[in-house]
Amino acid sequence: SGALKLSTSSSDGREQIVGVVYPADFIGRPFGKTSPHSVTALTDARLCVFPRSAFDGFSREHPDLEHQLLRRTLDELDRAREWMRLLGRASAREKVATFILDMAQRLAPCSGKPLDQFDLPLSRQQMADVLGLTIETVCRQLTAMKRAGVIDLPSRRAVEIRDREGLEDLAQAT
């Protein structure tokens, strides 16, 4: 449960958030020794941890697990490619709208039904960093979406999606 961030540090010490990890996501490198990213909890979180040797042995005994890991890895690769497209081609409004929709889906319990209300695990500055925007631009876009009645922002971190179709239209405007 909870949300975590994956980040790396540049040579001058700046942090770059390269991913957000949600419930049921897999962290780490099965069949590898190290991971190139730092993992930091954004919210209270509960993790299930497996020693590498036990995990490797279990996966050898259960080949279906390796298949499922490959499927999840390919799904994550598809998600990363879509994110690269978003960051490279989308407008600020499209980026913020997509980010909110992604949060609503990924923070949802295993039912698969996206949330209509949730607390953002990232600050506005962290959102800006993830989206390649300035904090001022993120704030302006959130305010514009609120003014348009697509979302409400009851508190600093809370988001309520009031018009999902409208938000989806904003996310897919390109």
C-alpha cells in the first residue's frame, strides 16, 4: 500500500524523479544485483520484501511467475514509452490532466475502477519535476481545470474528479 518515488541524482546533486510506484507494483531487479534508482516513500507504505535468493528459487519452481513478471515488465515498458511521448509532445494541460487520470487509476484498489477522490502523493513541485514543467505552470493548470469544473481541489493534496470525460478530453487534446 502507499506510493513510492523512484529517483536518481545528477552529478551536481539534483534529484530527478523517474517514476512513481503504486500498490501491487514490483520494485527492484529480479535476477539482478542492484537497481540504479533510489526508492523513497511518498506516503505511509507497506511493502512485501523477498530475499533475492528465495525469490529466484521460487520463480524457478513456478515458471508461471516468470511469465507474469515478463508480462508486467512489458506493460511497464509500454507505460514508459507512453510517458516519453507525453513528456515530449504534450502541452502542459495535457500533461497535468494525464497525470491526474493516471493517479486516479494507479491509486485505486485492485478493483480496477479509477478513484474519483484521492490525495496526491506528490507535492506540486514534485509533480512539476515529473512532468518537466515549472511549479507555477502546474498550479496554473490545476487552477484552470478547477475553474472549468473538471476537477475540484478541496485541500493542498486532495483532488476530486468532477467531470472524468472532460478531464480525458483535456488529456487527449493532441
